[in-house]
Amino acid sequence: MARFSWGRLRRRWRFLLSDDERQRRLRDEMEFHIESMAEEFVAGGMGEDEAQAAARRRFGNMTQQAEDARGVWLVRWWSDLVQDLRYAFRGMRRDAGFTAFVVLIAGLGIGASATVFSVVNAVLLRPLPFRDPGRLVWISNAEWATQVDNFKDLRAQNRSFTDLAGSGGYGSGDWQLTGSGEAERVTGVPVTQNYFPLLGVEPVLGRAFTAEECQGRAGAPAVVMLNHGFWQRRFAADPGVVGRKVMLNNRPVVVVGVLPASFDFAALFAPGTAVDLFIPWPLTEETNRRGNTMAVVGRLRPGATLEGARAEFVGLAKQMASQHPERNPVEPRLIPLERRINGRVRPALIVLGCAVGVVMLIVCANLSNLQLARLGARQRELALRVALGAGRFRLLRQMFTESIALACCGAVLGVGLAVAGAQAVSQLKGFHLPLLSSVRVDGYVLAFAVLAAVLTGVLFGLLPALNSPAMKGQQALREGGRGMSAGQGRTWMRDALVVSEIAFASILLVGAGLVVRSFVRVLDVNLGFEPEHTAVLRVDPGTRIANLVQQNAFLDDVLQRVRAMPGVRSAGVSDVLPFAGDRSWQVSGKGQVYPKGQHPEAYIRVVSEGYFAAAGIRLQAGREFAEGDRDSRELVVMVNQTLARTLWPGQDAVGQVMTQDGGRRVIGVVADVRHEVLETVGGSEMYIPLRQTRDYGAMELVVRTMLPPETLTGGLRAALLPMDANLPVRELKSLQALVDQAVSPRRFLVLLLGGFAGFALLLASLGIYAVISYSVNQRVQELGIRMALGATPAALQGGILLHTFGLAAVGLGVGLAASRVLSSMLGSLLFGVTSGDPATYAGMGGLLIVVAAAAGYIPAWRASRIDPMVALRSS
């Protein structure tokens, strides 16, 4: 009778990977043994059924036997793993220098990669903090906003959305808060009554707005809701704030709710702006007259698609255009809300993600070279283990365990670096990217770090393990004598790894070079104004102004006080600053007629005299506004060069009449100003004198100074406080800060991509140094013989440097060719340069050659100083 043996089963199935397959084969094996015993019983005279029952009784409980076998498998697997890890850590302790270097390189690579992944996770991958965010859609009219009456019709007539909600335009510090501590300028966002319910945002204290609260007069809200951060800062997280009265623009309002910390309006929709509170926005005729001012969000119905909603809105837009020709035209554009929030930074983050992959490949190539050198020194040990019976699969598993253990130790360091990096990124103040403040190391980032460590260990251990001399059995025992050069296969592989490092590094360097040159070109564009040496302060006349005369008197007082300050060259006021918001009107010259839908539009600025000098906007023709341009004089207007060419091509715009406000005469033409992004020109723009326009409460005071702008805070406070003891003047900023905010996404990409390129260059130089140095050490005897036969140190140096330049040239050629193909990915991120910019390619190629020469020179110098007699005696 065949005797049942667990040992034989273990040997037969220990290499199988599927537990289900193991269980099936085990059951087949047990059935085979039962059948064998039954046949023996039948041969002894038993009946067939009796023999089957006796055999099963003799064999025992099959379920229990299967559980025992499973326990043996798990124990054996765990025992082997523990043994491999114990051996790996003993080797790491024995080669402490090698271990420290590998852990450092792997830790830096994984830490940098995990930090970037934490940014990508926060901005692109993590769901928005709303209920079912995948069904939220951003609905805009042409580029941005929608008129109130158009919004009301779209909400009532569409069948694709469960509801539509809207938020209004706002400016930084456009409300004055008093009645609770020191006076402060706050930013308030008007929203419709259903805004927070549609998004699925529930207040942590109090309630949302009611329908009745959204029926009052616009600009005089009776209730407010507080942003969570503002509630913590201003009210010390007081839970009793609900029901408290505060003064907003000298009007009493009641706090009815506090929003949760997870809802950060500014981080989502207005990076760089501190949004403090929310006010009801009534859908009235008054708000409708403001034009396209509403940002709309919709929630798709179950079963509805974005494509279907787009088609429906196009039809509704045509219907409204025919029924209401007096309204602004509707050009509906529907995109997922997520894309509206992160769409601008998505290409940059994708490029950074690719850069992470390239850096990790360089890390793996560098560590593979180190592992090759280490395994070369251990070839006798490994070959001896093969000769003593260690299976090659068992040996490969040991090598992979060692490399993965090293990478995981690096991951521990990398996670620590990622935690510090994510915290630093989340607290960056000069980079205005959506959701940047929510960057953190969470479970997904930790999982990414673990996965990166395992893949790094597998990749950098794969080639050394498969090409280890130990895999060739007895051949390895005959190799490796002292002074013997390394095998040609391993030498070729180390060279190939260095070439790959150089190629990958050149790809990153070229990409970083193109982005840096684009960034420099962006900073060099003509803004149309001069942001240096300016200070900007929000000034609110409050309720003291009841008519245009009082408004002009307040303006006279402010400008006289500020212009009298030491160091102030000029001062003026504007309702909107460059890069800080836009609104447009349809415009035309007197007597001009345009087809419907083809009417020119222009951005509107309401400014005082002195504003152009303070902002550094140059006058091109005519004159600027003067103090005498008041309501009692002829209505006047100034235009920029683009609007002048649009309305009066080939003519002098000065003296022409525009149809706004019954007729305004053009008195001057100024330079174009970029007011959206630096990469595009400003478009048409018109300026209306503030002294002829009523109901522009809050003003942006622009001061040009010969002193550092930040030094004006105390002087402005002293100059303006006699006018109003509650006038807040702490929120001083500059036009340069607005420019910096506009370019911050590009600067963020430059910083990170440049850092990765520098890290790649460092790794490539270390790889070159390691390979050339190892080659010199392996060729000590050969070099000694050559010097004894008359070779000069200069000749030896030249030969080694020639080999170094050869590796660099091959890697550079491959890398630059790949860069030319891959640089097309940067198309949307480039400005003023092409993806094939020769200066960038030449500069980065020259930099790599210099670094390669420096990395190869030290080993070459050491080789030239070898003493031939010492080298020959060491053989």
C-alpha cells in the first residue's frame, strides 16, 4: 500500500502559487490514497462498498487533514520568509556603508515621489468634498458667468439637472466687519439659497439660508454664514456664535451657521483668496441688471449624461435668445466641476507624475549598479551555496528579498521625508493652486510608498540577480580570483545602466530647461503696467456716502492725505485691479451698428485721476482723467489700444463718442494691460472716471512709492484713521503680489521639476563615478602592467576619460532623441519657446557632459597614480 506522506506533498506543491489549486490537488491526492487502500481491502475479500467505508475510516477526516496541510504550507512559507529576512538583515548590517547609501538613495527617491503623489492625490485623485461629486457640473456662459434672469430660466426649463445653484462675484476684502473685536476687511461670497444643499455641504453649527432670507435687497444681507477657518480665527471657535449680531458694512447681520472645515471655498474656486463668509444672493431685477455675474453649478439627474445636458442647453439658449433679445446672449459651456477646479494645473501635475517615474527609474538603475558590484564581491559565497544544494529559485528569492528589504528600509526614510514635504507644500503661501492646503500623507500615499518600495526593490534587484555569476554554478567557483577583471557581461551591463541613467537624466533636464525658459519668457512679457514699488489697500467709505458729491469729497480727502505722505510719488483708486477680477459690457461707437451676437465687448474699469501714474499704465494719446472730470462736466471715457483699433480702425480714437451712459467722449488712449493671465494679451478695455459714477462703495487704493511698499502700513494707518477710527488698513498688498499669484502654478512646476532634474543629475554623476571607479579597482593589475611597460599617467587618464565620454555621449544621444519626442507633452506648458528649442538642448547637453567629465576625472586621476610595483605585488 502506498504510504501517505506530508513531506512528499510539501515537496511536490511548495512552488505552486494558487491556494485553490493546492487544495484541489491535495484532495485528488487523498482520494488516490483512499482508492488504493480500498483496492487492497477488496483484494482481501471485502465487498466494494465495505472496502470504501473501511478505507475512509482508516484515512481519517479529510477536512481536518486538509486544514493540517494548509497549516504546514503557511508555516513553511512564513519560516522561509523569516529566514530570508534574517539573512538579508545580517548582510545589511555586515555591509553597513553599502546599506546606508542604498537606503539614502531609495529614501530620497521614494520621499520625493510620495510628496508629489500627495499633491496629485489631493488635487486630481481625491474626490471633491461634496455629496456624489461626479454628478456636479460647472455651467458657464462663454468663458465664465451667467445673467440672473437667464439662470432662472435655465433652472426652470431644463430636464437634465435636479437643480442649479449659483454664486456671485466677489473681491478680496470687499466687506468691512465691525462690532466684534477690531475692524477687519473680510471677503464675502454671495450664494443662492440652494447653493449648499445642492453641493451636499451641511453646516457644523446652525443652518443654511432660507428662501425668505434670499428675498431682501442685494448688498444689505440680514444673515451670514461663516467659513470654518474664519470662525476659528475671528470668534475663537465659539459654538455660541450662531445667533450673534455683527456689523457688516455698518449694517447689522445675524450669524446663522458655520460651514464645515472640509468645505474650503477658496481652496476650490479661488486659490490665494481668503474667503471668510457667505451672504444670501437674491435673484432680483437689481442683481439681473449687473449682467453676467453668476457662476452656476448643477447636479445631474440619475441617468442623465453630460453630453445630453450640453445638447439641451444649446437648445434652451436659442429659445431664450428669441424670446428675450434684451438679455445678454447665452453660450452654454458645461464641464465637470472637478475639471473646472483642477483643469488648469492638471497638465503640470501629469508632467510631474511622469518626472517621478523617470526619477525612480534612475534610482533603480543607480542601485542596480551598486547591487551588481556587491554581488560581484559575493559571487564565491553564492556559488558555494549553489554547490551545496541551494536551488536557483531559492537563491533568486533570497536576492529579491534582500533588495526589497533594502528598498523598504528606504521607504521608511521616504515616508518621513514625504510627511515633512507634504506639510511644507500645504503651508506654501506664494503658490495659489486649488486644494494645495489639503495636501497630506494619508493611507493612499502610504500605500503608494509601499508599492514604490516593492517595485524599486524588484527592479533594482532583477538584473543583478538574473546575471549573478552564482547562477552559472561551478563556473563562478573558478572565477573571481584576486586581481581578475570582471566578466564582460557584467561590465557591459554596468555600462548600459549608466547610459540609461544619463538618458533619463537628459530627458528631465531638457523638460526642466524648457519649463524654466518658458517661465522666464512669461516674466518678461509687457504687462502694460509696472507692479514694482506699489502698495494696494482696500478703502471702504461705508454708509457716509449718500450721493456723488459726498463720494467725491471722500475721494478728495483720501487722495490728499495719501499723496502728502513721505515717499509717495502718486496715488489713485480703481474698483478692480489687474488679475483680480473682470466684468465686461457690450460697447460701440456712436453711429455704429452690429449684428446680434457680434457686438464688441470690453472690460470695464472705474478709476480716479492718478490711477494710471500709480499703476504705471502709459498714456498713448490724449490726456488722462483730471480732478475736474466730475458729474457736472461732460461724460468722458478712456480706452486701451485694442478697443480703439476695434471701434475705430485706422482712425484717431481721441474725440470719438461711445454710446455708454447716453454718450461718453474718448479723451485718451492707454496701453493694453494683461488682466487675466500673463500668457495672453488683455483684450479690449475701457476706463470710466470714478468721479462721474455712483455706487462703487469699496475702492482699491493704489500707491506708488519710492520706499519698500511694506513700510507704508504705519503711515497709511496714521493718515487714514482720522477719517474713520474703524477703517482697517492691515491688509496691505501690492500689484506685484497679484502678478506672483497669476504665475504661481507655473512657478510651482518650475520648482518641483527643476528639483527632480537636479536630483537626476546628481544620481547620474554618482552612477558614472561608481562605474568608472569600480572599473579602475578591477583593473589595478592590468593598469600596473601597462605602466610598467611604459604607459604614461596622461595616457591612462585619457583612456579612462574617453570611456567616460563614450558612455555620456551614447546616453546623451538616446536621451535627447527621446526628449525631442516626449517634449510634445509640454506643449500646453510652454510659452515663448518651442519643444525643440536648440538653446535648451545644447545647454542641457553641455551640462551633462561637464558633469560626466567631473565624475569620471577623479577615478581617472586615481588610476594615473597607481604604483606599478604595488599593483604587481597585489596580483
